[in-house]
Amino acid sequence: MPHVSNDRTTKRKAALIGVLSAGVALGTAELVSAATGPNSSPVTAVGSSAIDLAPVWLKDFAISTFGNYDKPVLLGGILVALVVFAAVAGIVAVRRFAVGAVMIGLLGAVGALAALTRPSASPLDALPSLAAILAGAAALHLLLGGGSSADSPDGSPSRRKFLITGTGAAVYAALGASVGRILQQRAGDVAESRAAIKLPAPVSPAAARPNGHSFPIPGLTSFETPNRDFYRVDTALVIPEITAEEWTLRIHGMVDRPVELTFADLMAKPLIERDITLCCVSNEVGGPYASTARWLGFPLAQLLREAGVQAGANQLVGTDHAGMTIGTPLDVVLDGRESLLAIGMNGEPLLPTNGFPVRQLVPGLFGYTSATKWLVDLELTTFDKYDAYWTERQWDPIGTVLTASRIDVPKPFAQVPAGPVTVAGVAWAQHRGIGAVQFRVDGGEWQSTQLSTEVSPDTWRQWRASVQLDKGLHRFEVRAADGRGDWQPEERTRPFPRGATGWHSVAVTVT
């Protein structure tokens, strides 16, 4: 390419050329991903690989800092890095086109490598990234003028030509990305499939919730979590979309009789209904990642016994539609607790974000060892033979839920009037139940609270108390004892590797 002066205008134009070329590459990739599947999209594949490779401390930071926005923040960060790299490639390409083209191609190569290393990858998953490499190089050549004599004396494209080609590239990039994303989505198919499901009546309904199971206190977490508010912590950048009609579950491994079930088969079985609280091991002390629902499903232990569990099996590995694996201790599933293959929650089919069409849940275990969403495969094996996703990353392989308690009312740093102050919250220790909750003010004596009536040892309980406070800054602390009488430890620990411990505290100003 001809020599180009290094003035600011030329560098800005060159940087824009690089960014537009990368945009064309990504737009092309998204269009091709409509045929190969959303997980083959370079941005999605790179983001998923970033999640897998991120150290524990970074994952904890992302979840605690960004909450449900951790995935958009990750994707935004990837796009920002891509824009910066592409801008540099554009500047380099003006002087040395081949080097700039290789830099644009490198972005596609990273996407292809990420796509091919996903758990459920096939060779076709590299196609979007390969198409991106070709499209990006072609766009770079075109936007640089292609050596045309119409170029300006400094070697850059003439202003008019650049305006036309640049606008065209921008429009193509935007339309390609938007249309590609739309074509990748099967939301309409899934919504139609979900709407057609009429959940059967359970042969064993959940017991009626007793009087006093919930306190009418503004700001206190409700006993039952609405489906759309149910916490979500998982590694899926793209929610797996599978209809009930195409769903199957394979049960294999160390069993006498391998089983394959369709959704219709599962619907025809005698289903049971239970209230169960789920929580995430990533929850910090006082964190929001716990929710309760009324679940409808088939007993998992019964299904495994029908398959015939072989001697020596001690791990149940669940795999989701995208290849994510979760390992569950088998003895816990078979010890009498009501583990479920769930198809419904709170009276309706699961939402896609909650695992539609079928998910697994085991009361008393954190979600990372028990609650496979979008479940399509169950393999009986041993811990010695197989490390599931989180076990590979050194998390505790059992995942027993720790006793936890939280202050919901008053909120942190709230201003409340002097006099009687209501303090309230929730506590949970699934499958052991909550036996007592105490609170204290300003490090004083522990005081008893009133507990809501227990619905089940597998659900949380609300608690409340009232205390007389004078003006000034005050600090509440809370602790709970499980049904065995064991109190939460005071020592604060981080979630890794088996869950956070410590007493939740809230500071308020009394006016």
C-alpha cells in the first residue's frame, strides 16, 4: 500500500476502517451461526471459554459485583477489546495490508478455537469464524480502496468513496449481527411448545402451607419466589432452547437397564409436588442467590432404581443441552430426600431461564452439585473416574448447603425513626431445617426472634423481632441454628470452595 502520513485524521480513518472490517466479520459470523447454532458464534464461544478459564476469585467478583448482569458485562468487555484490537489492525493495514489482514484474521482464529473446544462442539462450529476471517479481510481491502486510482494522494480512500463503502459496511455489520441473532433464536418455538403443555395433577400434592408460614412485613422476602424473579447463576451465555417435543433424557453408565425418556413419558408418570428452596454456592453472606418454589416432577431416586443402580456407583453426572456437567453424590439422591426431575414450578411449566423443559434438583445441596438445568443426560459413574465442571475447578464435590440467615428489614444504611424498630429476614438450611434465629444490636446480647411456621425442612423460614432504639448509628447482626441445633459460625469465609460462612450484619441510622 502507498505511504500514508501519520496525521491524526488519517489514523482515525484507519482505525475506523479496522473497526468496520471487524464489524463486517462479526456480522457474517452471526449470519452463519444461524445455521450452525448460537454457541458457534465467535463472541459467544470466546465468552464461554473466558468463563471456563476465569480464576475462582474473578468469578466470585463478577457475581458479587454485577449479579445478573455479569454476562452482559463480560460480552461488553469482549466487544470493547475487539474494537480496540481492530482499530490497531486498521492503522497497521494502511502501511502494511498483509499484517493488518492477519490481525483481523487472528480474531476469527481465536473464535474458531473457542468454538471447537466447547463441550458439545462439532467441526461445523468453526464455520462462522472462518467465514468471519474471509469477510473481514475482504472488507479491509475494500475499505482501504483496493489500490484504486481513485484514492487520494496520501494513499487513503477518497472521501466520497470511503463514505459510500464505510456506510455500506456499517449497515451490513449491523444488519448481519441483528438478523443473525434473530435467526439463531428459537424463542418462538420454545414459547409455543411451553404454551401447549398442560401440567398433570400431582398424585402427591404439596401439603397446604400452614397458617403463619409468611409474615406480612413490607420489604421482607416473600416465601414463594415468582418464577421470573427466581435467582439465576449459571455459565450459559446463550440460554439453551429445546422444545418439549424434541427433548429426551438418557440414563446410562453403571446401570443394569439404560433408559431413554421423552417429555411425554415423563408427563405420563405419577408426579409429585413439593416446596423446595434452592441456593447458589456463590452466594456471599447476606446475598440474594436463594429462592423458593413449588416444584412438580418425578422422584429421581425412583427413576434410578428402575434403571438398576450398579454396586460401586457413587456419582450421578447430569449434562445439559450445551454440554455443561454437574456431579451429584449418589448416596444423597438415594437417602430418602425428595430429589426431582422437575417439569413445573409454581403451577406452570419451567421458564427457559429456569431450565425448560426439564431440570434436576436435590434438596440440601447447592445448585452446582445438584440442580442441572436443561437436563438431557444422566450418567452413573464414580468420583474417581469423572470430574464434573465444578469439581475440575476444585470446588467441593459434595456441596452440602450451609446454614445461612439474612436481614431484609431494615435495608443497609436505612434511616428509621427512634422507638420500636422491626427487624426481619429469612434463614435456610435445606433438609436440616431452621431451629432458631437470633439477632443482636451493637454487639450486645443475642435476642430470640419469632420464626414463621415451618413448611418443610427443605424450605427457608422467615423471622422477625422488634427492638427499642435511640437516635444514632446502630448495627444489627443475625445468626441461625439448623434443625440439629448447630449455629452458624461467626468467622467470615468466601464462597470457594464449599460456601460462604459468617453472620450477616446491617448498619442503620435511627433519627
